[in-house]
Amino acid sequence: EDLEGKDSALKLLEDEKQQSLQLLKQVEVLKEDLGKCAAEQNDALACICELESETKRSHTEIDTLNALVQDTGRKLAQAEKDVSAGKELQKGYEAQVSNLESSLKESQKKSASYQDQNRKM
């Protein structure tokens, strides 16, 4: 009976030893999984940092493009003013040319009239 109790105790110890070994294996697997998760987390953080950097660069490019659009808009508005002023100048010059042509015709008529009077005398 004593032997039977010892065998039973030994079997119980062996079972506990096997359970402990299995738990140790599970702990090792969990440690590996935890290491993989940490590596994945580091990769994700690196991606986040890269995306933040790209976002900042994009915002800088957007700001630059917005400034260029505004500058181009100002230049266009100035060009439109210049064209309008040019058209006004052109109208003024055309009016002066028309006046000069009228004056020339009038002078030619007077000159012809004076010549006629000079011939008759």
C-alpha cells in the first residue's frame, strides 16, 4: 500500500512536470508572438512617421501652389488692366488720327481753294 501511494505520488509529480513543461512551451510561444507584435508595432509606427512626413511635404506643396495661384491671379488681373488701358490708349490714338485726317482734308480743301483763287487772279 505504501508502494502504491508512492507510485501514485510519482505519477502525480510526473503529470505536474508535464503540465509545467507544456506551460513553459506556451510561455515561449507567447513570448515569440509578443516579439512579433512588438516588431509589427514598430513597423506601424515607422509607417505613421513616414505618412506624417509626407503629409507635411504635401501641405508645403499645397501652400506653394496656393501662393503661385494667387500670384498668377494678381498678374492676370494686372494684365487685364494693362490690356484695358491699352485699348483706351488705342481709342485715344484712333480719335487723334481721325481728327488729324479731318484737319488734313480741311487743309487740303483750303489749299485747293487758295490755289484756285491764285489762278483766277
